[in-house]
Amino acid sequence: MAITPEEIYIPVDDGVGLHTWIYRPSGSPARAPVISMAHGFAGLKYYGLDGYAQRFAAAGFAVVVHDHRGFGHSGGLPRRDIDPWRQVHDWRRVISHITTLDGIDPDRIGLWGTSYAGGHCLVLGATDRRIKAVVSQIPTISGYEQSLRRVPAGQRAAMAAVLAADDRAQLDGEPATQPLNSLDPGTLAVYHSQEIEDFSQRFPTPEGIEDDQRVTLRSTLKAQMYDPGVWVPRVTPTPLLMIVAERDVITPHEFAETAFVTAGEPKKLVRFDGGHFDAYSRNLDETSGAALDWFLTHV
């Protein structure tokens, strides 16, 4: 039977609260181990995370899943602005809040992140020893290297000029926005991907939640400056599981596999035969099962 999560707001700073689901395991143990989860770039917890949370909770874990500031029901302005370091900061506050919850064992915390948040897991795993195990799924490793693949060489100078103009414009106003995805290659957008279009159809946004499928333009600049893979060697001695998709063109698996070599023990690499978004659907049993095994062993 599916578990219906509690809904709370976790305070971070600046009066901002993050909308959060809390899944309590069956039987309500006095002090359950807990897994903290978050989605990736512009992702909401409604986009496939319940499937993971249900599996983890059924195995005896409490599960805490939050949306990043500026997204979904979470607070924060400007809306749909993606600042990776702000998200890392907020997630650390979420972990602190978890340690105060009734029925949670504050000494058994696992961290699970996917895509952009898979990168955040590497930073947090390297810097927060309250975390007892890390699962980094299809992670962002180098925003810089990914941008080189996403933006053709002949368009990079023009893109840099657009980002610089946006930065100047912010002296007098709010940051400009851009589509998250467009199938028109001539439209300025973060992605031009049929995979993303298909994913949005598979996991539509529930009614009552803003979803204009736009993000701030400066989110692109911040992404280009974000290289969480450099933190991989520092995650040890915290156990690290990295799950990668062999046909991933969003966060290319070869970046993750190269970074994984630099990790210390204990560590494990799991590959699945699929694309980036197959993790949440076609390969859900495989990816969630690998993560669950890791948490059962180390948390």
C-alpha cells in the first residue's frame, strides 16, 4: 500500500520555507533511519521522485523530499532562479531540520540526489559528515564541460554576450527568463531536447503549481560555473554510490565515470542501459534497487 506523505515547510533563511514531503515507514519505528532527497535542474519532486521514496519507506526508512527555493510550493524570489550554491546551502539546512524531527535517528542520514542535485550530493557528501551514505544519480559533474557540448562553438561568443547583457540589466531590474526547453534550435533556451519534452509529458505538473517551463537566464551562467565533480575525492570516508546512464546526453556518463575514478573507498559505480530520464521510469526498479541496497548497507 502506498504511503501518503506528510507536507511541511522547512525554514532555511530569509524567511523562505521549502515545501517538503515526509514519508514515515510502516510500523513507525521509534527512531528510523532517514533519506533526504531532491530533484535536479528545474525539477520538482512530483517528477518521478515518489517512486523512489515509496520504495525506500517500504524498506523501513523515513524519507524527506524537498523542492528547491523558487520552485513548486517552496518560497523564494525570484521564482525559478537556479543557484546551485544556494541550493546546497538550503539542503544543508534541510539536513539540520531533519535532525530535530520526532521519530528520526539523527545519526543515520542518507543523501540521494539526481541530475543537478546529484552534483549537490557530491558537495554535501564531501563537507557534511552527518551524512552516512551518498547516492549520486546521473549527476552533473562539470557545468563548464556540459556547456561546451550544449552550445556549439560558433554560438558561444554570442551566448556570452547575452549573459553579460543580462547581468548589466539586473542593475536596474529583475533577471530575464528563458524557456527551459525548446524544440526550435533558433530559440534561446537551456535545452533543445526531445527527451525533456517526452519527460514533461510523462510527469505533468499537478494543478495549482506554477509551471511556465521557464527559468532565469542567469541560471545558465551559474550552471556553467558549477563543477561539483571536483569534490568527489573528498567524499571519502563517506560511502559513495554513483548511478550513471550509458546513453545519457544531458549529464554525459563519461564525465561521471572519470570523476568516480578519483573517489576514495568505499565506493561503487552502477551503470544502466538507458538515457537520462529513463532512471525515473523504464529503469526505476534498477536505479531505486541499487540505491536501496546501498542505504541498507551503509545507513
